[in-house]
Amino acid sequence: MTTSETIIQHLKSLPESEQREILDFVEFLKFRDQRSTTPEEDTSWSEFSLSSAMRGMEDEENSYTRGDLKESF
């Protein structure tokens, strides 16, 4: 019996809700395997995302003063 056949045999014996969980996991594995980005590409996207999110903030008025900086426990 092949691995696929064994999985299917076990899968058929599970309730529908657990079969859906397994489907979610299989889709996650497929998505993870399809990702072909390298760590360098991930870093580039992170830097781009951060710079896009912060764009224009340098022109905003500073709404905090040194007096706002205090510790509280």
C-alpha cells in the first residue's frame, strides 16, 4: 500500500471536522512549499513594507514632549 493510500484510508475513518483540519494542514504545506523566496527577498519586502508604512511621517508634527516620557509601574 502506498503512502497516499494509507493516508486516504485513515482519512476516511475520521469525522468531517477532523478531515477539514487535515485539509487545512495540507493546503498550508502546499503553500509553504510553493514559496520560493529567499531570506534576502524576505528582508527586502520587510524593508519596503516598513518604509511604505512610515512614508510621510517625517513631516508630521511631534505630538509628544519629554514630559510625556515617564515610567509607571
